[in-house]
Amino acid sequence: MADPAADAAVLVPGMPHLLAEEPAPAWAELAGAVREAGARLRALRPDVVLLLSTQWFTVLGHQFQCDPNPRGRHVDENWYAYDYGRLDYDLRFDVEFTERWAAAVDARGMQARRTRYEGFPIDTGLIVTSRLLDPDRTLRFAQVSCNLYAGADTLAEVGAAGAAAAADAGVRAAVVVVSGLSSGLIQEWIAPGEDRVADPAHDRWNTRMLGLLTEGRMDEALAAREDFARQAQADSQFRALAFLAGTGAARGRADLHAYGPLWGTGGAVLSWNLPAA
């Protein structure tokens, strides 16, 4: 794990159900937890927020968003028929810092790709997170993609490069990761009140991982990550945890704000080192 170089970290789910007009109880609880974590994160007044969303995935190198203000309307490819499937967005990115982070990734022997063009397909996870975590758009993000073929160690190194870039620049950084836990979707249309974690075994694994993290046993959680990925279809093999560890921000005991189902998948809101509410 890296030396502490970022002040705090938050892990949130990115399913659009959090924005439903008539949510299931678990959806509403998770959305409220993201709002609470966002208020506490904003109280830190970080200069930049390092962000990884497993829903922005790439296959060649590590892509960085270099448009300072992407805006438009996103239609989710799965949930477009619902009120939460068409999402407006208006985002703020710190391009100067993003360039520093990309350069740090290049310097470590990995390939960084800068992305900036009108109409770039912003991912659902980022939009949902920004709406709940930062409704007044006061935070400035620096986002890297989640490379489908990068190992957990590589994503940890990308996170470490971001924290090092912040330290070198003398800026205060926080970290946000948008990732689910188990990813087994219920394979049929359901009413919100029918939602549940699709497989009881997935629920047990989610609970086990959350227990390790809330007890501050990050090394054990990382060691169990591959088993978790196999046994619970963990979102993107839960490599987001390695990214968090690499930044050094997810140190000590995590606070669990909420856990529950999102159309069969497991979602949780966790934070490390946020100020008290």
C-alpha cells in the first residue's frame, strides 16, 4: 500500500436505480448514503478528486478525460425505458492535474491516453455519482478509465501514480471509486419492492468483504479479492479495491454507510477518513 498521499476515499455504486423517482427501500438508502458521504467529502475541500468508474472501461492503455466540461444527455443502454435511464450531466474536470496524472502513468512505463472530444460517451456510473455526491458541482474530478485487461497490481500502480502526482503538485486529493460488489443481475423485470441480492452466496461474500474492510484488514481483503471475484461475480473482479489501496487513501477502518441490492447486484457505500457528519 502506498504512503498516505490522499486525504480520504469513498466507494459508491454506480447503478442508475439510485436516481429512481420511486425507488426500492434499498435504492433510497444507498442514494442517501452517497449524499451523506458527498457532504462529508466536500467538507474536506479537496483540490482534486481522483476517480475510477468500472463502467468506463477501455482495452488499450489507461484513458484520461481531458475535457474540462462534458455536458449533455446520456441514455443508459440497459435502463433507457425507466425514469432513471435518461440522465442529464454537466461535469467539471481538472485538466491540468489530469495531465500531471497521465504523465506520471507514462513515466511508470504504462500507456496513458488523453481523451477530449465533443459527445464523448460519459459512463452511467460517473453521472449517477456526480449527481448524488456533488449536486452543486463544486468538486473537480480527474478520471481514469478501468482497463479490462489490466491486472489488479497495474490498477494499484495507476492509483499510486495519481497520489504521487498530487503530492508533487502540492494539492489536496481525495479518491472516489464507482464500483459494485457482486454483479449477478436478476434476469427478469421486477418491481422495485421485489429487489434482492440475486444469490445468497453472493450476499455472504459481500458481507465477508465488507467485514474485512470495516475492520481495517485491507491486506486480507486484497488477498481474498480473486476468490470474491470468482464466487460472487464481483464487479470488474473488484480491482477497484486495488486502485483504492494504491492511492494510500483507503487506510484504516472503513465506515459502512449502506449496503443493499440493486436489481440483484450488491451495492455498498464505504468511506475512509472522512470528517464526522
